[in-house]
Amino acid sequence: MNPYNVTGPTAAEVAQVESIVSQRMKGSFLWMVVGLLTTIGVGVAALANPNWLRFAYENFNIILLVELGVVFLFSARAYTANVMTLKRHVLSLQCIEWSYIDTYILAI
């Protein structure tokens, strides 16, 4: 007998919560894989191009500050933005004109 007259969640409620959590976890892992693949791609490109390594070595502090800024921006936006806005942020970072950056690095 339940002296507090409290019932647990129904099977349908549990299934709905499990479905939502499963979708969120799949999305999180997908974005982590995309981030790791991007990191691998940039690492391979930097190893193939010595100018990129020199640029990264000489401007480490600036790169670190920009990276932290992006992390804090995305963390703050994650609570207020919808999913499409966050996807646009990520895709806009991936569509940077890399040839322009490579030309800038060669000019240094």
C-alpha cells in the first residue's frame, strides 16, 4: 500500500522520455563526431602545409582566445537559440574562405 498516494510514471511516459533522451544523445554524439573529423582535417592540412604550422605557432595566443570565444558563444547560445540557428553558426564557420587565409599566411 502506498501511504502517500503517489503513482509512478506510466509506460507511455517512460517511453516518451526515453525517445527524447535517445534523440538528444544521438544528436550530441553526431556533433562530437563532426567536431572530431573537423579537428582531424585541420590537423592533416596543417601537417601538409608548413606555413600553417608557422602561423599557428606564431599566433597561438590569438588562436586560443578566438577558440575560447567561440566556445563561450556557443555555450551561451545553446540555451537561447533554436537548433537551426546553432547549425547555421557551425556551418558558417566551416564555409570560411580558406584560400584567403592561406594567402594571408603566405604573406607573413
